[in-house]
Amino acid sequence: MSAANRSDTLLSVSVSVKSLLSALSVRGPHRVLRGNLGIAGQPGVVYTPESGSNLPAVAFAHGWLTSSENYKSLLEHVASWGFVVAAPDTERGPIPSHLDLASDLLTTLDIVSKVRLGDGTISVHPDRLALAGHGMGAGAAVIAAAQRRVAAVTALFPAPTSPAAENIAADLDTPGLILAGELDLDSTNSNARALATAWSGPSLLRTVDGATHTGIIEGRRLFAALGAGRYEHKTEKTTRAVLTGYLLHTLTADKTYAPFTDPESTIPHTTLVDPTAPVEEATPKLSLGTVAKLIRG
């Protein structure tokens, strides 16, 4: 292939991925219904398309001091693209058990995959299941994946857990997507790099441009007023598009969305990270006052 033809091919692929990302950033074609998992004995919520049989399903775990309500738009968005999405509402206190949250994720998967949903016409395919989570919930998803075979795991802005998710990931051959914030990838609040390094199966680590690990949490007005945990619309928009594209390919084998599982793909507003590459230390910045003192000797 000539250099010109290769350039044209790369440009075409880039435009295609950009178009896919744009399409996936808005609601999908399905009307979404909301249900209560508590009816089946598990506190939580479930979102489903209005109808469908043998649908793919995702069990989603919340982050620290949050609940499923803080991810309402994200969960509804994924459901609008044809998924059953369920989230347990447990371990919401300041000292949560990550093991118990992982157990509740598995219970949630059992419910949606074995019980007819909606008016009895909505069903889930037993081989089209994924585990997902945010923050500590991402670690809980990894812990749960070690106990049950699923088609994919998606860890959104993962945070350290006990037991350490990266130790468990070393034994996982499940495909995994790890998203992290560009601004705090190597902070103490993120174990994304360690998780991606340890992952045994095929995995991708991407950072979301300009994002922090709390950017997808909705409705935390108190934390936002204190200057922490601010909701970032651009972060949530990119996250839901990349997450949906990844799930569409891994759970439904739709080749249209293959770029979202391809490490060679350039996805706008994200950067693929090699977790084993040396980490450059940031050069400390000197304030004007410090510079003045150095000059004075």
C-alpha cells in the first residue's frame, strides 16, 4: 500500500471512529423502563429497554459514598442502546465492604439473567453478561469477575480496594476496559495503572482527556460546593460513549463497534496508555515568592 493510500485509510478510520463516538454519546434507539431490584430481594435499580429477548446485561457497582442515583444518566444511557443495566444499592456507608459489594453484583446478575423482567417479555442471554463499576465499584467488579465467568469487565476510574483488585486481575483472562482520568491517573485515588499492568486477559487502559476520577458522579452538590467531586459533563459524555461502544462489541459481537476494543484505534477525547511504560515525574513548579527568595540568596 502506498503512503498516500495508507494515509487515506487512516483518515477514513479516524472519521469513522469520530462518527461512532458522536452517535454513542447521545441516547440510543430504545425507550427505557426503570424497575426496583428490591422486589427480588436485592436493594437496587434496574433499567431495561422497553422490550427484547436474549438481551445483554451489565451489573454496575457505585463508588464510595454514592448510590445508583448518582449514575442515573449513565445507566439509562447504556440501557437505551439495548442493554439491561442493574445496580445494587448496598455498601453506601463510609466503611464499605468491597467483598460484600462484589457479592451483591453477582446476586444482581443472577436476578436479571434468571428472572423475566418488565411485563415478562424481557429476557437476558446468559452468555452476554458484563460486570462494571466506578471507583471502589470498579474494584468490586474485578473481585466479582474472579468468582463468575462473564464476557467483559469495565472498570471506570478504579480506586484501591481490599482485597486489592490488581492482585485478582492477575488471574483474570476476561476482556477488560479500564478508563481513568487524565488529571489523576497516578494519584493515590487511582489504581488504574496497576490494574492494567496486572490484568492477565486482553485489556485496554485509556485516559479521558481533562477528566478526574469523580467526573461521572451526578448530583453531589455538597461535595461540589466544597470544591471536590465536581460533575464533569464532558467526562461523562465521553465515558458513556466509550463504555457503550466497548460493551456493544464485546457482548453483542457487533463489528461496527470493533474500534472500541482495538488498541490500535484512536478514539477522540481519550488517550491509550501503556501501563508498563516508565512514568515521567512531574517537574515541581516554583512560585514567584520562592523564585524571589532564591534570587535574594
